[in-house]
Amino acid sequence: MIEKQSKIPVYLQVQRFIEELIEGADYGPGDHIPSERALADQLDVNRLTVRKAIDRLVSYGRLERNSTSGTRIPEPRLHRHAETGPNFGSLTRAIQLSSGTPSSRLLHFELSKAKDAIASNLAIPVDTDVVIVRRLWRVDDIPIIIETSYIPAATVPNLEAEDLIAGQSLYALFRERYGIVAAISKRTISVHVPTSFEEKTLMLPPHSSTLLMRMIVEDTNGRPIEYVRSVNHPVHVNFQTAPQASEQAQVGLTGTKQL
């Protein structure tokens, strides 16, 4: 409970109480949390203190307010496929399928030399020229993903930052300018402690964790054409796997199984 004599401000204690509440087993995406009045009575604190704590969680994207139905835990704004396979799609398409409005902003573009890990993932010699593209993806103007692509420079000759500033699809450029079809992706997903830049850009609260997806994209000949490092907002992005054939009867042909 709240320790009013603690050196930790009361509103921060209330914020942590609410965070533990929404991270527990009793609440999930879309659920409403108790009202400000109920929380104030339960914790024996001023209602304005509860409002300040909730305001902070709303600013971090952990909660969202509705003028008529109160405060709730947000639904994920993007459902991404966790499994490998040919149907990885583009982020633009994935966001549209999640009923959101996609947009992207170019954060960084440079020509660099491939270090050991990048070279290994792209099956190229160390110090080979690679193009590095880092973009911030938004859904309905909310930042959800920082995605960094490493592409062998020989694969995309004369690619410039201007080609991507307006949010153009990288895979469309592959296809239309270079005649390359992105055919399959291999991916791994792990828990990631964001850098200060990632934390600030994704508007995360301090000490957050994110999901980090690493992906190798290959063309129709099995040649690696892109290595991707994707930092995903822990609230707004949800990874799913498609059900196996034996599960179809239980979850339905359009169902998914969440990670």
C-alpha cells in the first residue's frame, strides 16, 4: 500500500500500484481499471494524486482514456506474425490489416561497412558496404516500432535517403527499381532493454522492456537481401503465431494464438 512518509512521492507509489494492477492476471487489453474515486478510496489518497498517476500512464501509452467509458488498458495497435515463412508482409500492410493508419519517418540513413554480426547475417564478407536505414513507424500517430535495416549496398545501387523520406515502402523499391522480390523471412524474438534513444522515441516509461525482433529477409533465390533489427513497443505491438492444423478446429480458421 501507500507509504505517505516515504521519500518516494505518493503519486509515483500510486502509479506503481496501478502498473502492478494492469500487469497482473486479472486485467488484459481492453479492460477498464477502477475509477479515480475507487482507487483514491482504496489507497486512502487524494483523487488528484490518482489522476496525476493515471495521466503519466496515459502519456506513456500504458492506459487510455475515453470521455464516456473511463480509463482502460489499450488494445494492441499492431498484430505481427511471429513465425517464419513466406507470408511476412510489410509493416504498412500489417498495420492496415490491424485497422490502423500507418506512417513512417526516416531517422537515419548512411553507407557503412558491415561488421562481423551484420556480415554473417547477410552472408557477405566483413567490411562490405551496407546501407543502413532506420525508421520510426507509427500507427494513428502513436510511435510503435523503431526498425533498422541493413542492406548490401550492391543490392540497392544508388539508393538515397530521399527515396525513403516520404515513407515509401522499401519492399516496393526492391521490386520496382531493382527487380528483387522479398520472398521469405527468418526471425527471432527476444526481450530487450531499450536504449535511452529508443525509450525516448517510443515514449516508454523508465525501466521498460521491449520485444526485439531480428529478421533476415531473403529473395526468391534464397539470397539474404536485408537484415532487420526491430524494436517493438511492449503495449502497442502484439506478436501472434498462426494455429497449427490440429488447432484449427478449436480456434477457428481465422483465429490466432498469442505469444
